[in-house]
Amino acid sequence: MTPPTPADNPATTPIPAPDAPHDLVGIGIGPCNLSLAALAHPLPDLDTVFYEQHPRFDWHPGLLIDGATLQVPFLADLVTLADPASPWSFLSYLKSRDRLFPFYFAERFHIQRAEYDAYCRWVSENLPGLHFGHQVDAVRWNPERDLFEVDFTQLDADGEAEALGRTYTKNVVLGIGSEPYIPEPLKPLVEAPTVPVLHAADYLAHRDRFLTAEHVTVIGSGQTGAEIFLDLLRHRPAGREKIHWLGRTEAFAPMEYSKLGLEHFTPDYTRYFHALTEPVRDSLVAAQWQLHKGIGADTIAAIHDELYRRTLHGGWPEAVLTPGVRVRTAGRVATTKVELHLEHTQQGSRSRLTTDAVVLATGYRDRPLDRVLAGLDPYLRRDSAERPRIDDRFRLVLDPAVTATGSHVYVQNAELHTHGVGTPDLGLVASRSAAILNSLTGKTPYPQPTRTAFTTFGLEPPLPQVPTPRQSEEREKGQHHVLTPLVEGI
């Protein structure tokens, strides 16, 4: 249910605005803003508050499939890569639960998604300054006070408007996250309540329907589609699996997970990407899908193992895995079946598939910022595609009339078009939060490394490093060597 706007309930009682403005108001409490709140917590001179319309922290609850793991190591928690000594780290969470020794002996570098969700909830329930059940309705610039004013609605347990409020702040950070993406041809089916076509975000809530359906189709060739296909395969009878797995990509491709490939998820690459021209950035985002939309090698292996196991006594499992397919249109057959009209992009051939249930593992899209930022539209600077421009400090580019006062709007996980594939990656959450706090305070409470990758992205040399003691000693003795290319031009 969508929480009502203040206009829907004129009887709500306004909450008096506080006299003193905040230094920072955060909108949304997902992993990104939860990270920022955790790293801001020990800074004594920083007054922050965060609002979230949902009643509690929930991280993709429909996708917490038993055994599904994060695709990043546990060190990619909310704080560790910025402050390993933080009391809000994943290891601190384990200690609070007396689970350090079991985790130590488990030797797991990649934790289960359900455990990451539980860790984040532990932070959200113990960290001060977080206000759940608060829907932010508007953000405006008040030129008389040189402050942002933030209007919000306090919601009751049923999500109904209870009271209105307004607060003032020097800075704002947007962390409103993403929302499920439904391809246009399938929207009418999803909107019809009697048709079993659901986005993967709702998979666990309706899992029993998919397990008992006579035939199931999974659409989407990324990690989520792979995990759902594997879960269905494991729980449907051998020889009568009756599952189709369709994807638009040319193959059920593994995620790029080589050591140097992972360096695309470093602050070094983020800086390099931001400095590129807009057309080059746009072309790279489309071309680099395998860096963040492929399937984990372990998941691919588990799928193959399960399929192979079902051939041990002869025959093949009744499962069809077809990449390179797009859904052209879709319609209902009677009231219980769905007919998908498919096209194979390489063959140019078309066919129809009748199925009893469809899971749409079609990903997520950034939630539009326009509703929240409508009041700032006159001050907002946009690129040629009408997207908000974002500077290298994760700040919206606003009219100088606003920024000259020292006020800014920061964004989290909404800057894919300006900062590249690392934008949604959990491994960069703590680093981005640290960069925002350094910018916000004008100090360096969280010093950042000057270099984070062995790869030099571009022809410019990496930023200078602090020499090691051995390098300093060699330089003092005149033994520092510079490598020169063997062939001119290399």
C-alpha cells in the first residue's frame, strides 16, 4: 500500500518544527544511508537525522532465499572499508550475538544474504537518529533562511498518515534506493490479481504457488534469475520439473570476478569514470553489464550439478534453459495460464510458450528523484538526457545561489550515469559514505587511500603514494630505479 500524502488526510496534526536546523537530513534508510548514519554516529559536532517510510529495515525480503549469498565478501559491510574499528561492523554484530567463534570456524568469506539483512537490522535497531514510519513528502530551498526545508508525514502502524512535520537542514542526502522493474509487455499481467505473474522481489511470499504450479517460467538471466531457477529446480520432482528459464543476454554468463576485473569496483575507477565525457560514460554502462549483472560461478556450478544429478538414472530433466530470448507480448489463456510470445534475437525466429506461473527476475531501476526533488527543480542542473548532474563528491549540481551558502544535496546509489558500475555495489558503500562525510564536514574524519587499484585507468599516472621504508632507503642511497619501455610508444 502506498502511504497517503498529507492532502489525503487533512485532519493530521502538524509536528512543530525544531528551532535548530540539522547538519544533515537523510531520506531513505537502506544499506547506503544506514552506512552513512553509522559512520556519522561518532562525529561529535555533526547533527544528523534519517527518515524512512517503511516501519523497519527490510533488505529485499522476497529474495532472502535459503543459502543465497552476497556476491561481495563480508568486509563489504556498512563501515569496515572506511573504519575497521567501528562498533557497527559485521564482526561487532557477530560478537554481540556470541557468534565470532562459529563464524571463525565456518571460514566463510561470503555470507548469506539473510545474515546481511539481520546484521543491518541490528544496526538499525541500535543506532540513534533513525526514524522509521516517516514519509518524506517534499524538499525545498528556503532562500530566506539559506536552508533546506523537509516536509514529512509520520505514519501509524498501518501506514496511515498520523501527523505532519517539517524540519530544516543545511544538507540533504538521498538514499531512496531502487524499485522492481517490470517490462512493458508484462505489466498488464502483473496488474491482474488472478494471473500468477510476479516480480522476483515477491518470490518468497508466493513461493508455494510456484512450487505447486504445473509449469513455471523464470525470466531474467542474472544472479536473481539463477537463484530462483535453482531453488525451483531443487524442489520440483525429478523428471517432471517443467521449468523454462529465459534470458535476453546471449548466454547465461558468469559475472566477471577476476582479481583485476574487480578493480572496477574501487574509488580509483569511480574517479576515472566520472572524468569521462557523458557519451563515453553512457556507452560504458551498457557494455559493462557482465561486471555486475552476470551470475556467480558457484551458482552456475550448483545449477549444472543439480541438472546433472537428474540424469544419473537416464533421461534429461524437463527443464529448458534458453538465452537470447525476449518477450514481445503476453496474454492470458482462460484465467489460469499465461501465453508468452517470444523472439530469439539471433535466429530471428518466434514462438509461443504457455505457462502456469511467471517469475520476473528483471531487475530494479532507480526510484525517480523527481517527486521528492520537485521543489528543487528550478535550482537543479541536468545533463543532455535530463538526468541530474552529480559532481565528484556525490553532490547534485545546483544553482550557485544554493551552493554558495555551503548547502548541498548528496545522493547515494543514484549516480550510475556519472560514477559507473560501482554505484550499486555494496563494496563501495562505506567508501562513498566516508567521502560524503569528509566533504560535508570540510575535514577528514575518514582519511581515504590515495590509490586503491593496481590498474591505472587512463594514461595519467596514479596519485603519488607514501613510500615504504625500503623505498625511502633506496632513494636515499640513489638506488631508485625507473622502468622505461623497451619499445618506443609502448
